[in-house]
Amino acid sequence: MTESESTPHAAVRLQGITKRFPGVVANHDIDLTVVSGTVHALCGENGAGKSTLMKILYGMQKPDEGTIEVEGRQVAFHSPSDAIAVGIGMVHQHFKLADNFTVLENVILGSEPGSAFGLDLDAARRRILEISDRYGLDVDPDPVVAELGVGDRQRVEILKALYRGARILILDEPTAVLVPQEVDELFAALNELKAEGLTVVFISHKLDEVRKIADAITVIRRGTTVATVDPREVTTRQLAELMVGSELPSPQTTSSTVTDRPVLTVENLTVTDADGRALIDDVSFTIHAGEVLGIAGVEGNGQAELVDAIMGIRASTGRVLLESDDISNESTRHRREAGVAFIPEDRIRQGLLLEAPLWENRVLGHQTTEPNSKGGLIDRRHARADTQRIVADYDVRTPSIDVTASALSGGNQQKLIVGREMSGQPRLLLAAHPTRGVDVGAQAAIWDHLRHARAQGLAVLLISADLDELIGLSDSLRVILRGRLVAQADPATVTPEDLGSAMTGAGARAEGAA
Amino acid sequence: MRRVTSLFAVMAAASMALAACGGGSSDSTSTASSGGASSAAAGGGEKIKVGLAYDIGGRGDKSFNDSAAAGLDKAKADLGVEFKELSATQGETDADKEARLKLLAQGGYNPVIAVGFLYGGSMKKVAAAFPNTQFAIVDSVVEGAPNVTGLTFAEHEGSYLVGVAAALKSKSGNVGYIGGCLIPLLQKFEAGFVAGAKSVKADIKIQVKYLSNPPDCKGFNDPASGTETANGMYDAGADVIFAAAGGSGTGVFQSAKAKTKLAIGVDSDQYESAAADLKPVVMTSMLKRVDVAVFEYIKAAQAGSPLTGVQVFDLKKDGVGYSASGGQVDDIKAQLEDAKGKIVAGSVKVPDKP
Amino acid sequence: MSRFDPRRAGMALVAPAMAFVVAVALSSVVLVVAGHAPMTAFRSMFDFGVQPDNVVNIVNKASGYYLSALAVAIGFRMNLFNIGVDGQYRLAAMCAAVIGAAVALPGPLHILLIVVVAVIVGAIWAGIAGYLKVYRGVSEVISTIMLNYIGTALAAWMLTPAVFATLENNIVKTPDLPESGWFPGFATSGGEVYGFVVVSALVGVGYWFLLGRTRFGFDLRATGMSEPAAVASGVDVKKMVVASMLLSGGVAGLVGLPILLGASHSYGQDFPAGIGFTGIAIALLGRNHPIGIAFASVLWGFLDVSNQILDLEGIPKEIVTIMQGTIVLAVVVAYEVVRRWRVNSEQRRVAAQLGGPQAPAAPGPATTAGVA
């Protein structure tokens, strides 16, 4: 917020950046000043516009309005190569490395050294080792990338950017894929870079981490920058409130509705990938009618696989019982008909038919049940009427149920999915990030719907990256780490901080493995 | 979906473009010549308008259709007739052929000549609808249609002669026959060739291959597969191959050149039409004088006494034969003429089925 | 689909119209370069195409094209590419002709038997590709292309006189069907319209109903739009692949029947080949929609029939092939352009109607919603 501090040292200065996409304004009036030689964090909810902003800064998208200055000079990027030319480097959340190339080959790919006729590999190797030493990156140029771990790959990406002369590094959600030790190593490397005078823009929504590493934090909400704060002067909760723009709605459930009637019993569930490695490793738990079981964990620790296995989308071993019926070998359709509802993590991929109208999306997943079908036919009249009901009850903002799902904003798409899945009185709901990308009002409404259904006896498996949501809604909590349920916690007493450390495997407080 | 759809469209369009290229060259020549047709009117006699419908490939196929075209050109030059020529497209139905013949008949072309036995069915219908028009069909016979003349050939007799030539010229005692498509007409060639070769050397080895199967007779226009098949035969010991495969013959000639062996052309004198570097390998050609048949038919029609019924153009009528351009068969001419004489005299009966 | 929306219908027509105009323009250029007057060429094509006997020929041709395009479209709707329609219909027609000629049954039963045989053979041939895809992971694009070759060879073998065929004037063909197996046509001043045209139309109605109204159709379309979403919704994709290949092949089996039952009454070496590939182009042009495909089939039939007149007038008739190729290419481009434009305009329309939060800082009012 303090413009006076933005002295000539500014490495990057964005002013009045606005970017419109059809129907939405992804960024508007963004002002951001990143001081040279600092780690500057950019925080915001999913869908707040962080990624768009970074794409603009890296030349992947052109702003409709506003100016970009890099080290005092105004620039206009037409492509990432323009950004690279002025010393900006980017490490994407999903690495862009060729698996079957060596580190050396990956680093020089696209900026091959030497004459037009021969590669000067020795010179390249020397430079890689030099950069690696200088910034303490500990990168060996010779192994094939496929053999490297996630943290190593990330450092290769950083080195690759530095190799191309980056002075300003953008890291997009760099810790999302890392285990705690790796996060520490990354932070050590970032401090090293900072000490050498480089500037780091760090995108994250993990507030604790942000407070740990950043020298300044800019919060972005609904496409615009709302504040720049000093990490030493704010609490995580204050940051979170800045992010959502109001007092955090409390997801607290009032009283327990847990019964002793088991709805979902999972026994020794194991999912392996094509190479035989366990993605879900011998997991067992029970959810009772009226109970919300929350699963906490860093993304990518098996949550998606767990849900897919219970839905029957992914092959698994072990037993899955719905009340007393063993549904382990049943098809997805049978499980759905038996009363399992599913809010997928990736709504675009698994939850919607983007090119189909809303009412057909209401039918999706419930093709065989009323009101959507009768006999082998789709009951268009009733399906449409029920879609109208969902649109009204769940406040889906749309001019009609005949527009395609792609025309809706992400939050409205999510509300439609939640409404759909809560229809037909399910017995069990698998909810992965049910309020992701949804505005605060809708979030509260979805919570209300969940609580209401829970009171009616619905069993819920809740997966969420929002720890407040998890703690507030759940009757019991489990922590998932590398495919195993490693700890459990009582939502009545646990704090987000405790849960966070348990998620990273550092939790000494964990009450023993499940 | 969209991505692959586009891919698809490109494939579809590309295949069509190829088809267009394939047919394009021949058509440009046909247009040019038909344009000139109306201007010329030489010689005496009553001027008649001849309509001619080609088989797939049309004028410019350096083979069967071209042979018909040559007869037509000769009729124009010698008799001063006017003509109009239309060609067929790949994958067409009988109804399309019918429409083509009808178009000619309606346009006042009389006689109307169709090249190729595939016109049989459609010609029968159209001939019935235009009883005052004379029709002729090359390579087929249409029964129960008094105004249709069948112009057929004794291909087996011509093939017999080149079979004799092949056996006489072969040093390895191993010769080959490549047919464009496994259809009865082509088997007639095979039968004659085999009989001719065996008449010289009873234990001669004869390799027989066909390039394609009906209904997809692409082997008449697939030089690459001609080369491949010929390579195989030459490698297996053959030193003379009779290529009865229309446009694919060029491929056989190329193989012969690469392996320094000999080949025999078909339908027209392919020594004349082959590229200069291929001429030396074209030992002789089995001539099927479609040009003679077409010309004779037109001539009779103009004279007012059209040929009717089934006309068989055999060795006796010079409807089939062998070519001697290039001089490669000069040394065995005596034997060939002897064989020819025997057939004409009837002392040798050539089989027409293998 | 249920409510008629003039905007949508309008937009659906824009793309093919654009493609047609581009194709006409491009072929005009080619004609001019070749020294011919385009208008004369197009006019004579039109005049020729509307003569009664040619109209009959167009309709008869279109009936086969229509079935072929429907067979392709069934696959398209679920992202499957049945390139093997060509082999499927030829093999089916061959088998149907052989069996049809071998039996004698009262009229309707005889025809029914022939139709059933054709459907089963087509379905089996396509089903092989479906099976290979599901259980062996073979791309149906590859396997159907390969099955075309195998089918051609198989039909060729069956078509040798030693097996099922007879020889008539140098043409090998199966024995003629007895008259009880002929599908009665409609006599018109321009000749006989195949009775099978009615069957084609009914298949079109069935296609529309199956895809638009049934659960099976919903599952099929959902799989085509997003396989992960379909899987999550409970669709057994493997089963759907096999089912839709069988269905596509069954319809493909019908492709040769208008000609077989209505005109040739036998399968011979002059039986038209290539209708399966024509179907791909027509399905693209008709946007997999039963009505769109019907128009596209007639257009294709018109172009195929009326090109003959060009030959007579000394204009290279290959111009028609150029037109057809251009239409297919242009229509794909045009559909994509229109699709993007539609998505954008819909998003803008939704945003504009809702106003407020979705477009907080848009400088001007969202006037774009009124476009089109």
C-alpha cells in the first residue's frame, strides 16, 4: 500500500493493468510494485486472477490496459521470449521438462549454445555447474529428468530460467507439489537468490508459507490488488480476510448429528499406478449417517485417487461397503444409483459437459434416475423443471437453462454441480473442494446445504484445501500423506496450524496412525 | 472431437485433391481436342456426329482409352466426323453411366460408343430408350438390344503371340505375367500368353500375378505396385514380363530397366508412348486395336451400313497383334509370323480361359 | 434442441453457407484461370441437375450417402472415427446379395432377410474394430482402415466365379436377386426413385430419436463431449465403444442396399465403391445433424450428377471435385470460427444479462450481446 517505498529499486512495476476475457474481467486496475532483491508474494483465492496477472507479466497474454515497467523501463511483451529477453523467468506449477532428456539437455533446450553447426556442451555444462554452485541449487547436469524427484525438477526449472539470464523469477504455486523438507530446501534456495540480488515473485495461497518467506505480500481479490502488507505485521487470519474480502464466514456446525449407523465403510483400500506404486495405500475408515469426515492433506497426496476409487472410476483392491452392501466390484453407475453423490475436484473435466446446455448437465451423472429419465428415455420435461429448481435453490446465476455450461462463471458452474449432486436424496456425498472458486455468499449457502443434508442423515467425505472449511464442517478429521491416512484429529480442538503441520508429515501432535 | 475432426477433413480433402489431380491431366487434353473437333470437316460423305464415353482414366491414359481415342482421331482426320467425348469418374454407379450415354444420345450424337464392358448394363437401358440411335460397346456384348453392336477382341490370340516372343527371348526359361485386376477379361490375356509361351517351350516356368481385385481395380493405375511385383518376379528368375496392367505398366518397365531385363507392353504400342529411357526394355507390345475397331465402326456407320451384332476383332482382322517398333523382335519375326499364320488358318486354337 | 431458438438455428446455417460460398468462389477462380466462364458452368450444372431424371438420380444417390454419413456420424458423436464404413457396406452388400439370391421368400420377408443380413455383417465388421479398441487398445482409425482392405479382399475372393459369383459379359457378379427381393420403387416422370429412400429417412429419424431422446444417446453424446465426465457420471465407456461401433457398422451395412435392392439386384465388380469415404465428408458438412446430413447428401448427389454436363460443354468436370474438397475444408474452418464466436457471444450475453459482479470494471456497457 505504501507507494512512497517504491523507489528506483523497483524491479517490476505494474500500473492499471486490466485484462478482459469474454464475459469476465480477469484483472482490473492492478497495481503492483516489486522491490528489487526481495521475495514478493502474491496471494489470492483460486480464480482471483493471480495466474492471469503472471501470464501478463511473462508475456503469455497482453493486457488490455495498463503499463508494465521492468527495472525502470516500460516494456510491451508479445511473447514469453520478450519477457525472457528483459530478464524475467518463470517456473510453472506443472513443470515443462522433457522427461527423457538429461538435465543438461533440458536446460539448453531452446537456447542451445555454440555455433549453428555444433553444440558446445562443455561450455553449457560449466555454466550450469557455476550457476548451481553460486545459488546453492545442487543440480547435477547429467541424470535424465525422469529419474529426478519433484524438488530436483523444480530446481532444474529455476536453473533453466537463470541460465537464460533471468533476474526476476516468477514461481507459480511452487510448494503445491512439495513435501515439507523440500519446501524448506526451496526456501533456502530462494534466500540464496535474494542474497545475490535477484527478485522473486512468489504466487501462493498457502498463507503460512507466504508469511515465512516473503518480504512483502500483495493480496489480489476478484481480479484486483486490494492491499500490500508486511508479513511481520499481519496474522494468517487477517490475510485470509483480505483474500475473501470480509469477515470469514464461519463454517461451524452447531451440534453433532453423527449416528452410529455406518454408511460408508472402506477397508484396506489400495490403488496403484501403472508402475505398481501405491497411490492409496491400505486405507480404512468408516463414515456414519449424519457424519462429515474431513480429509486434510497437501494436494496430490492421493485425495483424487481415493475419491475415484470409492466412485468406482479407478481400479482398486480392498473393500468398499455402502451400508451393508459390498459395492467393491460394482460399476460407477450402480454406485450412483445406490445413492453415492460426487462433487469432483476438477469440475471442468469430471463434472460438466461444457458444450451441453445446463439442463443436460443436470442429467449428467443421474441419467438413470427420476426425474431425468423414464424407461430408456430422457424425460426432458421433468429434467428441465428440476434444473429450474436447482437454479433457483442454489442461486445459479444464468439467464436460462438452455445456455451451455461454458457460458457460466466457475462459481455458478460449481453451484449447479452441488445442486445436482444434492438432488435425489443421496446417502453418501463425496465432496472434493465443494466451495472452490465460489464467492463468499455462495460458499455460505453451500455450507448450509451440506449441514442441512447432514442433519437428514447424509454421510459426507469432505476433501478441501481450505482448512477452516475442513475444521468447521467436519465431525472428524483424517490427514492423508502419500496415500496413507497418517493421523486423525478432533475438529473441536485442532487448529489450522496443527493440521497444517500434520499434513506435511511434521506433525508430532498427530494422534497416531489410523 | 474438434481437433480430430479437422484432421479428418484434411484427409478427406487431400484424397479428393489427389483424385482430382489423377483425372485432371487427361481431361485437359480431351477438352482441347474436342474443342478442335467442331472446326475440322474434311473429306466427303455424310457428316456424322460421334459420341464416345470413356472408361475411368479417359483420354490420356496411355493405354486402353487412348487407343479408342486414336481411332476417334483417325475417324476425324480421314472421314471428317465430328465427335464429343465424355469420361467416367471413380466410384460411379450405373445410373451415372446411364446419364452419360443419355446425354450423348440426347445431344444428337449417333453413333454413341462406350469404351469398356462396365457400360453394358447402362447401355442396354439407354439403347432401348433411343431406338433410332446406334450404339456400340467395346469389350462387351449386350444381348437383346438390336441397336447395340459389341466390339470385342480376341485378346488371347494376341497374347499368344507375345507369349511366343517371351519364350523365345527368355534365356532363363522363366517368364512372368502381371495382370491389372483379377477379372475374366484379364484372364483371357493370361490364358493366351501361357499357351503361347508353352508352345515354344513346354516346361517353361510362368509366374502369374494380379495387382488388384475387383471391385476395386486400382491395379490398372498403380505403377508403384507394378514395380514392386515386377521386382519380385525378376528376382525370382524371370527375364521377360508381360504387363497387362494399363497404366501400371510403366512401373513394370521401370523395374525391367533397373534389373536390366525385358518387358512386354499392352493395348497400344507402348514402345512409342514410353519415356526415352524406358524404350529399350519394351521388347514388344500386345496390340489390342481398339482404334481399329472404333475406326472401322465409325467408317461403316458413316457409309450407311453400320456394323451390327457382335464384331470380333481377331488376328485375322488385325484387331489384335504385336508391335515391332524398336526392332527387338526382328530376329524372331519368322517364328511369330508362323504362329500368327497358324492361328489365322485355324490350325492352332488358343484357349481363352486359364 | 427442444426449444426452437432462431439465433442458434441461424448460426447453424452460417457455417455451411460460408463454406459453400468459399467453395464456389474458389472454383470460380480455377475456372477463370482455366479460361471458362464460371457463371455458365454453374448455370448449366443447375439446369442439368433439375431435370427430372437427374433429380431422381440425385435422390437415389443421396439415399446411400445419407446412410453412410449417419453411420459415420454415430461414431463422430462419441469421438470415434469409423473410417471403415466403406469396407463395411461393401462386405455387407456382398453377403446380403449372396444370401438374398440363394433363398426364395415372400416379398417383405425376403427384403427383411436381406436387410438383416446386411446390418449384421456391417455390425460385425465394425464390431471387430470396437473390440480391438476396447480390449487391445488399437486405435479404431487404424483398425477400420485395415479392415477396409481385408473386407475388400474378402469380397473379392467371394466374387470369384469359383465361389459365389457368375460371369456375365466380362463382368463378375453375384447371381441376381429373385424379384421378391427387389425393393419396390416409386415411378416418376424421371424414372424410378428407390423405395429404400424411405428406409434411409426412417434411419435418420431413428438416429435423431436415439441420440436426442434416449438414455443411450445421452451417454453416447456425453462420452463424445467429455470422456472423464461421462466416466464420472457412470457411463461404461468400453461398453459404449463396442455398442456404438456395432450401431455405426449396422447402419453402414445398409449403405449399399438402395442400389442392391433398387437397381443392380446383384453385387458385382461395378458396384460403386467409396461411398463410405463420401459419408465422412457429408457428416462433417451436415454437422452430424440428421437434417444437416440430409441437405449435405443431396448437395453431394447434385454435384456428383451434374458434373457430367460440364464434360459435354468442354469444361473440366474435376472442378466439382475441387468444389467438394473445398467445401469440406472450408466447413471445418467455418464451424470452428462460428463455434468460438458463439461461445464468446453467449458468454457475453450471459454476463450482460446478469450484469454486475462478473464484469465489474468493463468500461462500456456490454452492447455486444445484441450481435447476430
